[in-house]
Amino acid sequence: MIVYKDNIPVACGAFKEYSVNCVELKRIFVIKEKRQQGLAKLVIKELEVSAKNMGYKYAVLGTGKKQPEATSLYKSIGYNITQNYEPYVGNTNIVCMKKDL
């Protein structure tokens, strides 16, 4: 998914199937000049709705420990920290999170 403002891409995100019941959110990004405007939440919500409509029950994601603002964002919209899943098992620089859709 891509969000445009004045025909310029300003935010994006995607998901891929992680398992038969679960998607992994990937590449959630908002350009610096457009942050703090709710665009990341918009992207995530649209991805979650699409995944749920496709029959998925859960969403997972991984974010860097050096990105506490991302972790806070995900927590604010219902994601909970979970054990690291593949391919992040053993990677101490990644925080993995999960949410029921």
C-alpha cells in the first residue's frame, strides 16, 4: 500500500503470508516530513483490514530495538511483544510483536 499527498508517495507498507493464519507486516515507512500525522496508523489499519478480509487471524512484525518510537506506535494500536519468530530467533536487535486481527 502506498499513501500519496499531492501525487507524491509519503507512506507505505505491505504484508506477506507468514503462515496459514498469519501475515507479517513489512516495510512500514513514512517520510520524515510527514511523520506524526497518523499516516503509519492508516497504512497499518488498511493492511490489517485487507489481511483479515483474506481470512488471516493474526499479524506479526519485527522492528529494531533502536526504534523505540516504532515499538510505542505498535503498542498503541494493539500489538504486544512476543518471542522472536523466524527469521529473528536469536537476534537481540529485533523486537517482535503480534496482534489478533
